[in-house]
Amino acid sequence: MLAPLAWINPLANKLLFAFSYLVYVIWLIKDLAPRREFVALSWPWVGLWLANPFPWEEIAYCGYFDILVSLTCVAAVHSLVRNKDGSSGTYLALGILLKYIPIIILPFLVFGERRLRFRLLSFCIGVVIVGLVVSVLIWGTSTFLPLTFAATRDPEWSIYIVLTSTHSPLRPFLDSPNVDWLEKLLLLTAGLGMFTWCILCQIEPALSSALAILVTLLFYRVGFANYQMVLFSLISYWAVSNWEQFRGRSFLAAYLFGYFTFLAVADLAYWWGLVGSIFYSNIVVMLFQFLLGCALLIGLVQLRPSPQQ
């Protein structure tokens, strides 16, 4: 889909990604925020979106298209909040067709508020099926190679690398620890636990979607920074949507700024071969990334809004 733009100009896709992000930030500040009594010059939050190196490193430098995936997730959540279940399912399906990670938030949206949103589910499944059929007709069964790749790829840049390293806490018990089996157990347990908690506490769609993504990123076998763009966009939307609750709590913006800045610096250090000079080793980066993510998870759970009436 993005190939014709690259044929027109090698930088066209990067410009599209940057333009999409800027439009999103402008929409947050000038359209959504005023309805939530958001102060336009609330510098801690504006700094998070504009001064933070994370989106620019991911978009302008690396050129990842995850910003498009993240915006489809935000559009799905925003449509659901406005009771447009069909649009919500369609946006989410478009995100799934771009990259499979948005499928994680599907059950959180479908079963939110303790009721089944059949229209959302049917639109999402229908659009995904149509998209996959068209893809198969054009490219054949190679359409499904990403699914196989995601299920069988080796761990990279995640806590599982730390657990198999020479400094692993499992070394006293296992000479050569193999923790590949642990990923599925942790993902299933953490995912079901978070889903149950969100349903029982009637957590709003924006926060429940962000928590679903964060839990998955913590325990998935691959922890590349570009996957965090979906989390970044969802948390930004959630913060503005609940501005009255966070007014005066700049520490959340500061922590988010530090968290995503760390991801950007670590990613650049990796590409430039400077990890050893800055962080001592890749293992240290992976461990810090996991611990910071766990702290963010705890903080978001504690700052949840009151259950919906």
C-alpha cells in the first residue's frame, strides 16, 4: 500500500507519517482538549508530544509506520466513546490489516461496559476478512507469513534475553535456562488478568486499550521500541480525555516523558553502536526497559478513573 509513495519519492512515506502525527497532536490540543478543559499551554503535556524525542526518532529517523497503526487504534477508541460501533470496528480492522498488534485490544472494546458490542465485532471481523481475501488474491498465501513469523521468531530485546543471560536470576537453578515456554504462559496469564480487571472495574476504553498494549509489550518475546508507538498514542488520548483528573499532576507527564525518552535514546544507541558506552550492555537496557514498563503499568492502574456509571 505504501510502495507507490516510495516510488514517487523515497521520503514520501516519512512525510506522511510525520504529517499524520502532527495532525493528531493538533487535533488533541485544538479540538479534543478544549472540550476537556485542557489548558493549551500546559507545557508538561505539550512537551511530551512535541519535545519528546521518541516520536521523531521513530518517525523521522527510522521511518516506522507504527504511527499509522496507533492512529487507527485511537480512532477505534474515539469512535466507541461516541457510540459509533461500526466505525470503531472498521478502524480497528484497518489497524489489524496494517499490523496484527491491534487485535489485542479487540476483546477489551467488544466486552467493555460488561456487554457484547456485536456490531463492533462484526464490522471488525468483516473488514479483516475482506482485506485478507484481497491480499491472498494478489500475493497468495504469503499474506499469512507474518503470523508464522510472529509465533516462531526468536526473543529479541526483551526480558527473556535477560533471563537467559549469564546474569540471569535463573542461573543458580538452571545451567542453561530456556525460557521460550515462559512467554506464552506470562502473556496468557497477564492478558487474562488485565482483561478480567478491566471488565470487573468497568475501565474506560482508552485506558483499558493502553493497559492491554502495555501488558503485551512487557511479556512479548520481542521488545523493539517502535511497538511502543501504539501505547504512546493511546496514553496521549487517554490523558486528554481525563484531563480534569490529571490537572496539576505533572509527574505523570514527566514520567511518560522520561520513559519514552529512554526508549528513544536506547534505540538510537543501538543503531549507532553506542550501547556499551552509554548503558554498559544491551542486557542493562532490556532490564531497565522492562522495569520502567512495570512501573508505568502500576502507575496507570493506580491512576484509573472511577468506574463508569
